[in-house]
Amino acid sequence: MARVTIKRVGVLSLAKIQAVVMAAIGIVVGVIYALMMLTFGAVMMSQAGSSGAGAMAGGLVGGLAMIVIIPVLYAVLGFVIGAISAFIYNLAAGSIGGLELELSDATADGFAAAPPPPPGQWTPNV
């Protein structure tokens, strides 16, 4: 078993990953909010009768806006928070030594990958 220490994290690297993860979460949250707004718009239209078309249109526009606005907002905030987190981690790791991980050898578990074929056996992808 090998012990490794993460002494430094790339600020931009973590920020990009965090932005993508938060955008994916934002899509899920945006769809949920969109469905709620569409539902509330339909309820308001049914309660108001024919004069509730504006409420339905507002619910539709608001619902579609949530599908776009929330993932973008989550991605931007995720990028900023990821960059700040990496910066703080680098400061802390510099003073106290970083995060220690214990990794097991893949061959000990019997799940080692097969070695690549010798170069003479490679075939071109045509």
C-alpha cells in the first residue's frame, strides 16, 4: 500500500471541475423549478379563467428561464467557490502538510489491466 500526500491543488483545475459539477446540479434544480413554475402558472390560469392567459405565459417564460438561468448561475458560483476552495487548500496544505491518501496496489486485488501489445503487433486504424 502506497501513501501519497496531496500537497497542492491546481486552482483553475478545481474551479473548472467544480463549475461543471455545479452546472449539472443546476440543470436538475432548474428543471424542478421550471416544472413548479409551469404548474403554478397553469393553476393561476385555471383560477382566473380566460383572463389568466398572462399568468400562464408568465409561468411558461419563467419556467423556461429557470432551465437556463439556474445552471449558468450555479456554474459561475461553482467556479468561484472552487477557485477559493483550492486557494484555501493550498494555503492550509503548505502549512500543515496536505491530505494523505493510502492507495492499494491494483495487482494485489487481481484487477490489474492487461499490458499493451508490443509495437510490432499494432495495426493502423484506417
